Amino acid sequence: MKPVIEEQKLSEHKKYTDQKAFTYIDLFAGAGGLSEGFVRAGYSTIAHVEIDEAACYTLKTRIAFHYLKKNGQSKVYEAYLKGGISRVQLYEHVPKQLLDSVINLPIGAKYNPKIYSSIDKLIPENGVDLIIGGPPCQAYSLVGRARSDNGMEGDERNYLYIPYAKFLERYNPKIFVFENVIGLKSAGNGRYLANMKSLFAKKGYDMMLYTVSAKDFNVLQNRRRVIIIGRRADLNFEFPELPDKIDKSRYKVADLLNDLPKLKDGEGKDKFQFYAGDTNNYLRRSNIRNGVKIVTQHVARPHIERDKEIYRIAVEKWNNSKEGLNYNDLPDYLKTHNNRTSFIDRFKVVKGDEPYSHTVVAHISRDGHYYIHPDIQQNRSLSVREAARIQSFPDDYYFEGVKEGSFRTAAFKQIGNAVPPLMAEIIAQRIKVLLRHD
């Protein structure tokens, strides 16, 4: 497979941008779940800005996927998923300007001038239609505040909406989409949200706040979030209805898991495993099983024997009585935590017989206790691929680490922080209909 001929190099990234598509800049892009939904809805990416280096590699790899697919070179990407070529070799098949549109810098006063300079070179002739993305949620998270000595007061992440507003001022998009946790509404007794609304208004934007759950967008996960949609005040743009008229899922969480190879803890392969079963309607309709013939990143972390015994107890309790495990009910020899009054559900089964899972969060990168596989025979926590599926990522989505081949912890973190692509796609479609009628 020959790399892209160097004569394809173009002086400006905007020549790669679809001039007929609505364009967007993705801030605090993470692994690209929100962006993936907008790409699937037909939007064109200008740039991603993200502080995490591993997530930036994930974004570049996804850019490679979309570029190669669009140009009839999907076999190159398939070769990467099979381990036939390296990450460096994969990127050689993609114009450098596209890869450089991923900007690995923190958003804020110190680096914004450099970020602006990079983005300014990428703006197409039709300008910027949207800015999407939401700042890191830890400062607004109810759990984060509960674990913090001062409730996250003074954390600089509380104020990342301020540089976000500066991007609105500079690029003047028609619309912005801002995603965050439910705790944003109550953080600082509501003052952060009030200040945010006031600041966006000063920049010329009205906003609508939606409280939604991913399960209402056909994602098999009860992931409650705040979506803020802002519109430029001079536009005749109606806010969309969310999540009205979304089909309620008839499927169970087991439908996400049953076609994957069975694993014990510590087992699995980074690349090139075959499916163990046929696809189903949900996997097809959600675009999770989207044509790729192999499974990647179906890797389970190893567990010590004490934890596996607790996992068995938790699964048996759910199977027998449909009850979650209370940490205090464990035999004393299995208890190692001194805190017996809070987080007593720290061991939790992903219930395969329910219509949706509980929320996948970034803590899954630390341990799998909150994400126990429902099959007692496998007796482990979720694999990377299983967690990605609960978030509705397609199976051809590859999560990178900083070092190629070392991905598990980085992948879990990226997945836990992501916006489900299926949810993002539906939001993008709703906005697109309204933009066309503007």
C-alpha cells in the first residue's frame, strides 16, 4: 500500500473541507464522540482542540478512517486494525494538513493565541457554522464535589466557559453545542450556569438548556446530561426539540455483549479477534456493527482473587433477587475499605437483562468494580470494546494510547468522558434541519 502521493499536499486545510457542508470547530474534543455524531450527520470538521495527548491520537486515527473511507482506501484502515501496519504507517496515507487539524493544547489564556493561529489557517471560505464541545466536567460533577474537600471551589475548570466564549466571539458561529454533567445546574448554587448564560448573551448568543439522558436517544445507557444549544441572536433559528419523538429502545444491554468473544479476566487481544456470534438489529441500527469483520480492543483487565469473589457475589445477587450489592453485606474478610457509609454500591453489575446500563464514567480507567460483566462464567469487568459499545461507539473506532499498543487505561478514560456518538448524531440531525431552513 503506497502512501498518499506528496503532490497532494495542499497549502491550506480548507481545500479539504466540504464547501457544501455545515462546518464546525470541536473544543475540548476528547476522543471525538460528539464530533463523530456530527460527521455522521454530514457536517465537516475544521479543527479539534484537546489537551490529552492520547485522545489526540484517537482523533487522528478517526480522521484517518473517515479520509480513507471517503477516498476508497478502507483496506488501509482495515490493515491497521488487523495489526498489518503501524500507526505511523497509517498516518502516512493521510494528508498532513488533516492530521494537523488536531491541536494538542490546553484551552485558556496562555495558549489560546497559538490555538487561534492554528485554526485561522484552517477556516474555509464559508466560515464556521458551529462550535461544539463541553469543558471537562469534574468541577461540576456531583461526585467530584462530594469527594473534594472544598466542593471544587476555586478549581480553574469551573471557569473554562470563559475561554469557550472567546472562541464564540472570534469565530462568530451560527450555533454552539455545549455538553456537560447534570451537576452544572447546581454547581456554585447555580451561579456558574447563571454567569455562563450572561456571558454568552454578551457575546451575542441566546441559549436553551436541555436536561436529557442518552437512553432517550436509543443509547442503551442511562447517562443524564445537560445540553446547551446557543444561537446567534441575529438569526431566525428555532431551538430543536430534544429528545422528542425518539424511538424507545426495545433492546437489552445483553444485545451489546452477546456477539463478542467470551473472556476471562486478563484475556483478550488488541487487534484481530473474530466475532463469536451474529449481529442483531440493535447493533446494525446503531451503527455499532457497521461492516468491519473483526473485533479490536476486546481486552479485559486482570483482577485479584478477592475482587473476583466479590464479582461472583454481586452477579449472583442480581440474578437471584434483582438487587444490587451493598458493600456492608460482604463477608468481613472481603472488606478492605474503611468507608462503610458512602459509595456502598462501589461494586456494581452491568445488568444484561435491563434496557440500559448505568452511566459509564472515566473512573472505569482506575478499576472495573463499578462495571462487572453480567455473565458470571466470565467473572470480570467490562473490556474496552464493551465499554465503548455501551457508549454507542462503532466497532471500527480505535482508542489510542500515547505509546502505540499501550492503550487500555487511556481508552477507558476517553470512553468514560465521551459523548455517545449515537446521541450526538441525533442532536446534529435536529440542528441541521433547522439550519437548512434558516
